[in-house]
Amino acid sequence: MIIHLKKIGIMLLTLCLLSACSSEPEVIISRKTNIDLEAQVDKYLTEKKFNGSVLMAKKGDIWISKGYGKANFEKDIPNTPNTIYRIASLSKQFTALSILKLQEQGLVNVNDPLDKYIPDYPKGDIITLHHLLSHTSGIPEYLQIDNVFSVFQKYNSPLDIIDTFKQKPLDFTPGTQFSYSNSNYILLGYIIEIVSKGSYADYINNNIFKPLHMKNSGYDKNEYNEDTHAKGYEGTIQRYSDPSYQIDMSVPFSAGALYSTVEDLFLWDQALYTDKLVSKESLDIMFSPKVLMEENKLSYAYGWFVYHNPINLVGHGGNIFGYSSFILRDPETENLIVVMSNFDSYREINWVAEDLNKMLDDFIR
């Protein structure tokens, strides 16, 4: 009997040790409070009738991480810091970094012509990956095709989407102008699939989300869980409704099909100060301005806008039916502002992020 009990004890100890070894280490996040800052932010967002989640951090310390309003109005479910939102075009920064990671591995080069990966692409010999990353390719926007909403309410493969714009003439000679086009990042996602020999979703998950412990981020497959996800709306918090249009999430693909939380994007931001994902050289390439959009005001890099007034800010917004988001970073002060809403009010969320960044500097030095 004693020997039997000893064996059971050893087995239980072994199972506990195996469980401990297999579990992922907890990510330690520094959180600080400032009552005056929080009161000012709450007052401001209430006046703005904001509905969503907000995170404000400086030098690796989170000062504000809160949900405001409802994730689901019909079921009275509140937004929280861990509420999941579709992040739309914020997805582009993950696509851009993935291309640079593949470049470090010798699998792609940003100066490669497009026809190296899609041999029959018209004028693919003069369009480079750099042109795609910086929106200077001249490839027209695929979301402006005829009958776009009826076509895109069903599943489309990456090649299906590419076929909607592949034969259309270029809007300008590659490298001569800037024109924001989601088509560029659809092509980049397809190239990631070709060279990685796997899906775009798996590549992002295995090479970014998992290493950074971004457990509430992923590729949207049209799945909605009311316990974790915000439901998307249009209108206002007084007069809201379901979005007028729905889109199958295979359609935005690598240009806008990811979801995340404000706290997961904090982990992403922190990694961009390190070489955990890619080298400093690659990060410098990603953030350096490639094309000037507005004289002395705004440039585009790879998956990021660069603001010259105020100086040093980099950011990007995202908007998709029912959702809008914005990430704003100041690499010099290490400020981070993340704003996510389950209302598609893109311009308002842009201003909110800029105002919150000023508040953070006013209260936290």
C-alpha cells in the first residue's frame, strides 16, 4: 500500500511538472495610475460619446487601459481592455513587418519585381515589393470595383481577389506617385503565402502573435463570440444600428482581416523597441518615410504613416463596417495610444488618439 501511494505521488508530481513546463510564461506588464489623468480622460471621452476601449502608455508603463460603453448594446455587455475588435488596416503593419522578416531570411527582397512571385502579372517587371509596401505601385483599389458589396459578401481566395484588379490599367507609373490602395497589401499577403508555403493567418500567428503572447489577436474567420468580441455598429450610441453592409473577412485578407485588443497592441508596440521579431535595421526600414504625402506634414513608410507635424509620431488607422481603430506611437517619448471602437467613425477616432497623446504628455513627464 505504501509503495502504491508513493507511485501515485510520483505520477502526480510528474504531471504537475510537465504542466508547469508546458505552460507559457506570464507576460509582466507595468501598470501605473494617475487619478487626475484618468478623470480628464473619462471626462473627454464622455463628452465625445466614445464607445470602445482605450490604452495609454509611456516608456513601457500603462497609465490608462479601460473600456467605455457597450460591446453589445442589445445584451448590455460592457467594453473592457480585453474586448476584441476588428482592426482593419492596422493589419498592414503586421504584413509589412512579415515581409521584412522574410527579407532577413533571404526569402524575399523589397526590390524584387512582382513578376518574380506572380509571373503573369501585367507590368509585374516594373512593380516592386517596395512599391506595394509604400503604396506607390499605381495598382488601382480593388474595393472600388463594380458590385463590390455583392461580390465580397462571400468567401474569396487571395487569387480571387487579385483577379478583380489584375487586368486593370495602372493609375500611374510605379514609383512616381502615392495612392493608398488595399490591393498592394493583398498582393503582399499572397507573396507571404507563396514563400512561407503556408497561410497568411498561420504566418502572422506563428511569427508575431505567439512569440509576443498576443493571445487575443488573430485572423478573423467571420466568427463572433459575444463573451469576447465587440459587436460592430454604425450611427451613434443614441441611435445605433447594425452595419448597412457585411463583408466576408476573406476579402480584406492581409490588408485588413486581423483582430486584436488594446492590451495586445501594447505588447506589439513594446516589441518594436527590440529585436525580438526583426533586427533594428529592418525596423528602421519599416518606419523610415518612403514617400511624402503632404508637404512638411505626412509621409508613408511601410504599413505606417509618419507625422512630421508634430514630429516623430507614427501611426495608422483602420476602418471596416462596424469598427474603427487607431494606433499612435512616439518613438522618442515612447508614448503609445491605442483607440478601438465598435462604431465605424474613423475621422473621430483619429482626433481622439491625437488628443489623448497630448493629455498623456500633459500629465505624465
